Amino acid sequence: MCLTLSTYRLVGTIATVPDNRVVDAVVFDYGGVLTTPLSATTGGWLAADGIDPAGFAALMQAWLGRDAEPDNPIHLLETGALPVAEFERQFAARLVSTTGAPVVAEGVLGRLFAAMSPSEEMNQLVRDLRERGQRIGLLSNSWGNDYPHDVLDELCDVVVISGEVGLRKPDEPIYRLLLDRLDLPAERVVFVDDFTANVRAAQAIGMHGIRHVDPASTRAALAELLGEDL
């Protein structure tokens, strides 16, 4: 899950294997991939809470950009090292209100993600992949979110959530943990995420990568990668 979006899509190199299968597992991010777009969710919250969009974008760049300071509040939240209530306090203090009033800290993350809902198109894609024998994984950076574990248990063979394991994307150890739990080599796994840095990190250790923009383009990219009609 990430609130910084890019238009860059990547597809990893296709390996030739004896059984003609390119990969054995497809792993998805959660927020913004298996859900409605985070840009729409964020936009609604900015308007409802009266948050200055430029100030919010600058804060996300400072905490999630290429030159982000290590162990900043988002990094600590994602690994579970910073409690949600304390993160909300620090987050709200850095936000700029369009009215000049202070931003209410309590529940700010809940308000931010209130409009996020599951993507039926992506859930159907996951089911289609399972029917074709692909194993399914989830690899998500958590912002203290409540995940629909009943649905994820149905759809996924392996679930790795940053706050539960004390690791985060795009750091290499969380990808290694994912591969260990899948019991697969990197070249047999494709990773789908809406954040370019997370996809590049997966590719850096040999995984195939797809930058998610929308359900149709992700379905098409997977079909091309797998050599199957999806």
C-alpha cells in the first residue's frame, strides 16, 4: 500500500522453463491494487478534512520519496514500531489545513482510508489465476489498517503484512520472507504493486514485476507474461 503514485509500469524478463510455465505464483499488493485506487480515496479525504493537497503531497514526498529519511514516522508505522495513535498525532501536526484550524489527529487514518473498498475486477482476476493453477500471495505495507482476512484467506496462499512481520517494502528482507513462505525461487514469482520502487525492489532480487495502473492493464500484462488468455 502506498499513497505515492507513478505512471511507470514494469514487466520482468520472462524465463524459459521446461514446463512452459513462466511463474508459479502471483503476489499482489493490497491498498490501491486489490482495492479501489488510493488517489480517489485520498482526494475525498483531503476535501472532507480540508487538507491542503500541496502540503500533503510534500509530506508524502518527505516520508516516502526516494530521499526519505530512514525510520521516519511512516516507516515506523509500516513496521509496527510506531503505534497508530502516535503516528496520527505526528501526521496531523504536519498537515496543513485550508481553514487554518488544526487537523484532528484522532481517527485521521480511518478517515483517510474510509472510501477504500475491494476491487471486484481485481478479485475476479485473482480467482481466474487460481483456476489456472497459480498460487496467490499478498505483500502489503500496513498503515494500521484492518484487512479483510476472511476474504484474503480464501484468495491467498500466503499473506505477508508489514506490521505483522516488522519489515516493509521496498526493503529486501520482506521480499525474501515472502519467497521463503511461498517456498519458491524469485524467478518463479511475479509481483504486482502500484508503487514503482516496490516493483523495482522485487525485480532487483529476480522476481518478475508489474506496475499496477488499473485492472485492465494488469490483467493484460499478466496474460502477456504468463502466455495465457486471461
